Amino acid sequence: MHQTINVHGFREAFKSMGRADQFSYDALGILFDYLDGDHELDVIAICCAYAEDSPRYIADQYDIDVSDDDEHDDVLDAVLEYLGEKTQIIGVTNAGAVVYNSEF
């Protein structure tokens, strides 16, 4: 049976699967817009394939060359440039976290 859900249902699916803390409210909206289409909703697969992290965390995890003194926007620019070469950037939340495909 095919069932269409809205963004509220998408967010609720993460909550009902015990994954409410996997992404922020804003990030789930970004993912919903990105994944919008005729797909089967697999919360676990989405959690495995996508991540939401701060630019500083991403820079640390992937050894992106930024200094401790760099401003948030400079770190964000470096991270977006790096991720843009390696994977898909899904979006940036209002709080400045980056949502990206983490399977690279």
C-alpha cells in the first residue's frame, strides 16, 4: 500500500522509531524536502546515510584545514567546499549545522 506523508508525519516517523534525537527539527524538514518524492520511508536507512553536524565537528572529523581562531562562517565555507567535493550537501540548518550524505 502506498501512503503519502507530510513533513509532520516524516518527523513523527523518526520519533516512533526512537530516532527523535538523530536530527534536529530543522534538519528533518531539510531532509524531507530533499527526499520528497515517491520513496519508501526507511528511517534507519536515512539515519545511516545522512548526518547533521556542526561545521567545527566536521572539520575535526575529516581533518579539514581550519584554525581554532577561524570564525564560524569561515569554517562553514571550508566544510562546504570539502563536502561539495566528496559528497552531497543536503542543506544548512538555521542553527548553522550541516546536513549531508555521510556515506563517502
